[in-house]
Amino acid sequence: MPAFRSVLPLALVALWGCGSDTAVSSSAVVDSAGATIVTHSPNAMESLEVWRADSVPLFSVGDLDGALAFARIVDVQPLESGRLAVLDGQSRLLHFLQRGGGWIRSVGGPGEGPGEFSVPVRVLPLGGDTVAVWDFRSRRLTEFDGEGVFVHAVAVDLPHGPGDGPMLHRVGDGYAVQGMGSLSDVEESRGRPMNESLRLGRNGAVVGRYGSFPGAEFFRSEKLMGIALLGAVPVAAGRGDDFVVGAAEAPEIRVFGATGALEATIRWPDWDRTVTAEMIERTIEGQVRSVPVDQRDGLEEMLRREMPAADHYPPYNTLLVDDGGRVWVGRHRRPWEKFTPTTTPETEWTVFDRDGVARARLVTPAGLRVHAVADQRLIGVSTDDLDIQRVVAYAYGPA
């Protein structure tokens, strides 16, 4: 989602008005606990196969008005039939589209009643064309069948551990809870509070635990609180019975199995990720530009005074699993360009196979936020210079 990380004004709370084996050199060992460790050398990462997305999308859907006038798309997921489920967080509508992008129907809307949403953030395909929508304000999963008909809602009674804005991922016949941490747990000016990741059954009950992981790199000051400039945010994804987790502290992700035990750790070389004064300057300037003109008075000065920057920018920003079980790890090439939830920098993806071996690299352009990879298509959202959002799909393959 990649989906929780956001910046001013939405997530900042202001107290203010397939490659060949020969191309890859990596080593796999087994530690004393029986978990595989896959380590990649610099040469291995430099010799990956290069993939490219087509320059012209297979389709691009979005209007200035009408049924497909999207306001703020928070998720897009393909269903087994090839249809797409598109979740708009502002209108709080769930749209069903044909494989080629044609509109079928829209359901949901704002409210607390059956089939309505408060703060919907995630679409979770459940098999066939049935989906569940995760609403983290109401802590509720709402299921719809393939025709968009409301089936039922499940209340999820989460303990404090997952913190503010927990994200759910489809794992096995239930869900995994990815905790983000809570601002209330930040005792000092900046920190990454540890919080628990849980496994839920289809009924929303806690059935297991994966352990504790660092949450987002939060800060709190006299007038502001939120995520530090260029701060790390954890990412995760489900893969069958597996739960793939990245703390975004180092170039490393972990894979947990159905029992909750660690099964694999995948590592690749680090590089100099020091946050420079220029990066801080450009990030603040961008955040100011993202705010309406009539709200900018004094904002830049306050950000410089109150909002700390991370010491190092994260090694990756998003994580996906495609329909073949490959893990896609996305790194914003210029992370300081991410100013608003609808602005996505140019992203470099590294694709790891099911064994944890890096196979390919692909770059997606600025303005394209990829939500899913399926049927040899990159499926996501593009945003133009006028902030008009469109659901798009691009074919991709070897360069």
C-alpha cells in the first residue's frame, strides 16, 4: 500500500489551526532455529534481469465526474475472475470494474450501517470474487459477494498492541494484523514503538501471534506529531499461509509461516542512506506546497522548528506479493519527492522468487502507485498534474 504511510496534511496531526539462475549469485544457509537465510552479494544485485513496463497502459479509467470520478483511491485488487475491486477512501465507495476497466457497480458509502464505511483502507480478496473491506476506525471487516451484495460484517476486537491504524493482510483462511505502533507509546521526541503482529481467523478472533516488530518512526513535539521526515514505516503482505514482513530498518525482509514461526530471512547489500540537509529542505518545501495556499502562513517555519528528520531514509517503501508468490520490494529512488498521499516517486522494484532469490529489477514512473501484480500486469493508480486519479494496468516483461 502500500498504504499507511502518508504525510501532511492527512497523516500528520497538527495541534495547529522470472530470470535465469546463472544471473544470480546468492547464498542460502540454515540457522540453528531451522530458518533459511538468503544473502545476496553486490554482484548478484547488479546482475539482475531487467524488466520493463509498457509505455502505454492496457487501460486507464477515471473521470472528472460520474461513477468513475475517483476522489482518493486507497486500494485496488484483482479478483479471481479478472474483475477489479477499487476502494475510494474519500467517497467511501467500493467500485467493481471489469477486467478491461469498465464500470460494473459501486457499493458502500459513508456511515456505520451494514455495508457502509467509516475509514476504509484495504480490500482483501477472499476467493472467487468475494472481498472483505477493512475499516480501521470502526475495526470492522465487511464482506461483499461477487455481485457487490453485502454479506455480513465482522467486528475485530484488537488489543492495544497493533497501535494506531493497524493494517490487515489476507493470510491462509484468515488475516494477519500488521501493527504500526501508537503515538501514545512514543515516550521521547522520536521513536519506533514495538508492537505485536497477530493472526486472526475469518471471524476476526485472534488465533496466533507472529511477534513484535518496530512500528512507524513517530515523533511528537509541542505543536506537531506524526511520522518523522523521511522516517521508516513497516510494510507487509500475505502469501498463502505466509506472512512477509519488512521493518524498513535495513535491506531485509522476513517470512513467517502458518504456525507463526520465522521461516526465512532475505537480505541484500546496504548503501549510504544518510538523510542530508538538501533532502530535508526539499521534503519540507514539498509538504508546504501540498497544503492549500491559505493554510501556508507560518507552516514552513513551524515544520523546520518542530518536525525532526530521520537519520537515514528507509531502504524500501512498499512490498507486494504477485499471483505467482514472488515478493516485490519497492524503493522510492528519490523518497523526498513523496509529499502527499497521491504523489508517488519513481519506484525501483526488486523481485524475489518464492525461495527468496532476487531475480529481476523493474522501475515504475513517478505518479504510478502499484497496488497489485497479477496476470503479468501491474495494477494501480496514476495521478496526473491536476491530481486526477485513474485506475490503470500495464503489461510488463523482460526488457
